Amino acid sequence: MSEKAAPQPQTAPALRGEAILREIRTSGIAYVLALPDLHTSKGLLHPLTRSGDPPIIRLAREDEGIGIASGLSFCGKRALLLMQYTGLLDSVNALRAVSLDYKLPLAMMVGLLGHDPEKPPHESPRYGVKVVTPILDAMGIEHHTLYDDRDLGKIRTAIDRAYDAAEPVAILLARSPVPA
Amino acid sequence: MIAHDEALEIIKQHVGDAIVIAVYGTAVDWHALRPHPLNYFSVGAMGLAASHGLGIALGRPDKRVIVLDGDGSLTMALGTLITVAGAAPKNFVHILWENGVYQANGGHPLPAREVTDYAGVALAAGYRAAYRFDDKVNLAQQIRSLLAEEGPVFVDLKIDPGPVKKRDYKPLRAQALRDAFKAALARA
């Protein structure tokens, strides 16, 4: 009697928050500068809050993080600005003035809330997400998109790039990170 | 009201080797009055001086950080007072140049000139202490102890706006100044 082979369980693509945090820690980040974003709330910011490593500086507006990161960089300390894409859009002038005109390092991790993670950001069904990479390209800002755990290695590369080259680099989270 | 130049002179006498972050017209005049590698200038994106200062204060808790902010600049980023209060850097002194006008942009009035109580806002935001001065004698008598207080401290100076001056901000943007600042911080 022949039996039909049971379907192999398929692992759905995922981006694990704890794995992202490990990459952040091993990249030498001294502070995370953050505003809450529903995209990263459960999988990243809550676990980070619980661990306290690295410590969080909570912001009133995202562009403050650009000033704080620049101040820390003068002291030889690395920071990661964690925000939603709306905060990135709100911070364009600070990016231009501080990070680009002044040639100061900035590592950003940007949640693409509402994006379809199977598509590149510029093909997003959400207008606000769709314009993110064209704007970064127009400003000459390097960006890397994380779709799932296979992209985790991009985090350290991007952070090192920001601090080695003294320029802004954006890490875009296409998928909402899961807690573990 | 305190004259702009007199306020700068009084502060200069007491800053010692502190890190000083200044904005726009105050930055130009401070740089001329106290040329020092531990000066940093926040021009190009209004409202970020306290943010730069907070980053430096967190990165160098052993150094006193003094921000010479403008009321036009701070008005663009009042929420920063809350961020600073939350981070609560003990080495942070935030001095506001309240002249009521956008001095760098033609001398136009602020939206609520002589209405907003900036010291009250800072205190309500959670600064450890906030002070207000409208005469130079009191400022000269108290500034030394204020600069040494545990932060975050806010000092609101009522400054005579005087005539609008044309200033050259370009030298403040020089890469050499930022390089010197970074090197000085590494030595300090």
C-alpha cells in the first residue's frame, strides 16, 4: 500500500528580533535611540527594553536621534536610530545637514510598517514605504533591506560602513521582526 | 534685558574647560570671543543643539556640557526638553538666548514672543532646575554656581535682541573645526 508522503513542514520566512539584537550588540552599539513603531514594537523594542542591552534613549522626535548620534560619535561611541519610515521621512533635513553636510556617521534601522515583505520597498503597496528608497537614493544614502534571517549579516556590515565612512546608512526592515 | 555681548562675556568667564555647543548668531560671536577646540557649532538644522549636547553629555559624563541655544531654535524642537529630561544627564546645562526674534532670519518675532515661559516649560518637562535672568548683575553673581549644578539645568536669559546683524556662518561649517573638536575630546 502506498502512502502519500506527508507534506514537509515549510518554515515561513521570519526575521527574529533576538537575532537582530545579537547583531546590534556585536556591532558595538552603545545606545539605541528610539521612537516606538508598531512594526518593531513586539519583536524588537520590547525585548530590547527588557534586556536593557544596549540602553535605550527614548526620543520625542526622530530627528533628535541624528543630533544625539552625532554627539556620541564625537566621543567614539556608536548609536543606532530605531524608527518607523515616517520618522525617516520627517528627518530629511537633519540627515542632510548633520549626516551629509557635516559628514558624520549615522546608523538607522527603519521599520517599513504596512509593507508587503515579499516585495522590494520601492514596489510597496503603501505609498509612504514606496518612496523611501528613491528618497535615500536621491540623497546618496546607502541602504540595505532585511527580508528575513538570511539578511542578518547586513546589519553589522551597514553599521560598520556608517562609522568607517562617516556617513548615514539605513537598514530597512521589510518584515516585522518576531520576538524570538 | 541683558545685552547679547555682555551675556557671552559673563558666561565666558566661568565655563573653564567645558564643552560649549552654540547656535547661529551666538555661535559666531562665541567662536570669536572664546576660540577653543571644545566649542561645537550647531547650524544648518535648527533645533538640534540640545540633541548634539545630549549625545556628547552621554558620551562624556566626565565633562560639563553647556548648550547655548536660541529661542527660535528651541521652539522648533520643544520636545527635546522632554528627551533631555528623560535621559537626565547630570553634566548638562542648557542656556537659552531668549531674544524673542529669529535673529538669523531677519529679526522676525517668535510665534509667542514674551508669552511663552521657557523656564517654566523646561521645569515642567522635567529638568532638575530652571532659572530666569533679565539683568546682568544677577547673572554674573549666580552663573558660576549654576554651571556647577547637577543637571539637567535650564537657564533662560532675557536678551536684548538689538539690531539685526549680518553674520557669516560659513566658517562654522568647516570640517577642520569638527576635526579639532573630535581630537580635543579625545585628549580631554
